[in-house]
Amino acid sequence: MSRLEGKTIFITGASAGIGKSTAIELAKTAKVKLILAARRLPLVEELKKEIESKYEGVKVLPLKLDVSKIETIEPTIASLPEEFANVDILINNAGLALGISTVQTLDMQEALTMINTNVVGLIAMSKAVLQIFYKNGGKGDIVNIGSTAGQESYKGGSVYCCTKSAVTQFTSALRKETLDTRIRIIEVDPGMVETDFSLTRFHGDKSKADSVYQGTEPLVAQDIAEVIVFCVSRRENTVIAHTTVLPSHQATSNSVYRKSA
């Protein structure tokens, strides 16, 4: 874990769920510098207070950033204070699902929000941080958070599944583009994880969100955070290129065993 000591790590979607848990797991692991970006600035400001009070030597920079607004990404990266400017690791965690509509009843604005956040924003973040990596001699890590939904689709998930499949193809292409460098391109695909994800998908309807996990034992955000930290703390020549993380009752995005009542 000493390999992470002193590194600057940029996490998008850091206000809750996997992003927040990854920030805490990294702070437990080493004296790192964390850039925590999210749409909800007060939440990452609170997370800064929590982390810096518990973990000596860890420094946190909270940022307001909506990655779907790609015109704000490069100016945000360019304006990072000097202490945080040389990003070593980017964790592209920001992403969301909205609704479970069929294509026939699809809300196109929701579709565009998913595409712009999950795909276009991820690509724009990668492009901006790659400039830093190349300026620093061609080294650094990008971790893209995909999903089992990118491996197998399901009814009502046409756009979300499409976006996560796009993440996989982008990650694979980027890995090929950077083979002559010391840049590592990593993808982590979670299966069923209980976070605010379903609450967002159902527009704040907690009963619908809770029903997704009823009769199951889903993963929690820390499970994925631990995998991410493992991936970025390997020896420089070791790339955990693509890993799928499932709870024991799930085989694919479409295959979930539910316990009887």
C-alpha cells in the first residue's frame, strides 16, 4: 500500500455510494491527496471534514463538478491548485440510471442525461487527465466504473446498458492506445450494490428503490471500494484490466437469486 503514499487521486461522483467509500478506503490506506468532485458540493465538503479529522496526513480538495457539462471539465482541471494539480489516478465513478422505461416510452431528456454523464463525461474526464499523465512522462492510472449491465442487457435498461457497454469499449480502446506508456487503464464492473443508485433511478421513490434489493443480499459500496484500492495499489507493471464483482446470489445482470420469504 506504500505505493499509494503521496499520490493525488481524483474521484468523480464522490458525494455518496462507491465514490465516497473509495475516498474513505484510500484515506485508510495511505497519506494521499484526494480531489473529491460531485454535483452536490456540501456533501463532499462534509466528507473532507470527516476524512481529514480521522486520517492524519490525508489532504482533501472538494470540488463542485457535473461531468455531464463537459465544457466545465478542462477549466476545472486547469484551475486545480498547485498542490493537487499533478493527478496520479483518476477514478471515473460518476454515473447514473434514470427510469426503467421501454424504448417506446423513453424520456429522451433522461436518455441524454445518462449518455452525457456515463459516457461523454467519462471520456472528457479521461482526455483532460491524460494530458497531465503525458506531461509527467506517460504514467498514471484511470479506473472506469462499468457495470454488469454493460455485459448483458435487461428490459427497461436499454439506454443505461448501452452506456455501460460503451464504457467497456472505450476502456479497451484506451488501453490499446496507451500500451507504449506506463499508464494503466482499469475497469471494475459491479453487480448488484446497495447504494443511492436505485433511489436516483426511481426519482427518489424509496419504496421502489428498496424493492430492488428485497429478498437478496447485495454488495455494499465498501466491497467495490476495496477492489478499486487493490487495483491501483499493484506493482506498476501489473494491470487488473477488467474485473467483475458480484454478490454470491448473482450470476449476471439478469440473473439474481431471491431468497424465499
